[in-house]
Amino acid sequence: MHYEFVAIPDAEVPRAAEALFQHLLDTYASETNKTASVWRMVPDQLLDYKPHENTNTIRAILVHQILSERRFFAEFVGTDEPPAESLLPAGDSSADAYMVKYVELAKARLAQLASPAMGWWLEKRPFFGGLLRQRIWIFWRRVLHTCHHRTQIQTWLRLAGASVPAIYGPSGDVVWEGADPTNSVEAAGRGG
């Protein structure tokens, strides 16, 4: 798959101290790239768009993503994070300013996530509701949470009539020669 925009190239993803955990770093960088690709598609005039009175605006989702990701990593995973008051771009920021800040924060985490040994990843940590969960579980929960909010923004963009980038394959707006989405029983039957 070829992406039009890559915020964190493969060459900038550090190598994990334990090769078993390289997939965590590769996936975090990849999901950050996908999220940044969606955020950069947000026209500034749609930052305060929401499709229903009971939903958040796109800006509120961007703010929540940046703030909640910092909390997940600081409180539950245990990485060193910048002070919460320094996270958001100043003033009435553009979508691009949120995206740049989001990528900057993700890049800073990658080095921290590369160095720990297996014991660190498997250590149980406090989570919401008094739960204890392994760091690796909390990490994957964060990745899924990010996907959820990225999909919200994609949906809001589509409902507002804006373009949506390709994420895991072609979108309604982006296709390419050789794309092979699984939209048929025949395609699903390939392999095994």
C-alpha cells in the first residue's frame, strides 16, 4: 500500500530492545501515520462540525485524542510525558497544528517504547475502574481507542461532504492500480 503522506517513516521507527516487541513500535508508528493522514484532511472550516447535537465536534475529538493519549501513556503505561498544559497548540489552531503536535508526541514515545525488556511489558499496572492489566494490554487498548476516534473523524468528514483518505486500503476517494479490496466471496476465498 502506498500512502500519500507518512508522518513517521519506517527508517525513523527505533528498533525494540527485544525483537519480540518490534511489532508494538511498528504498529504504533503505522497507526499514528494513519491518524495523521486523516487529521490533515480536515479543512479548518470543519473543525467545529458535528453531525448531531449529541456528538463532539471534530476539534473536540482532536483535543480528546491528544489529551487522552498522554493520560494513557503517563498514568497507565508509565512513560515520561510532557505536562498536560503543554500539549495543545495555542489559540484557535488549525487542523494541521493539531496533527503536527500529535505526531511530535508520538515520535517522543517511540524511543521510550523501544528500550524496555519483556518484564516491563508484562508488568501489571492500574487501569480504569480499579483494574490491573499488563502494560502490553494497555498499549493495545490505546491503539484501539485511537482507531475509534480516527473513524469518528473519517465519518464526520464523509457526512460533511469532505474527502476521506485511504487508511487500510482504497477509500471512496482514493483508489490505485492493483488495489485488491475484499468485497466478494471470491476475494475472501483466496489463500488457505
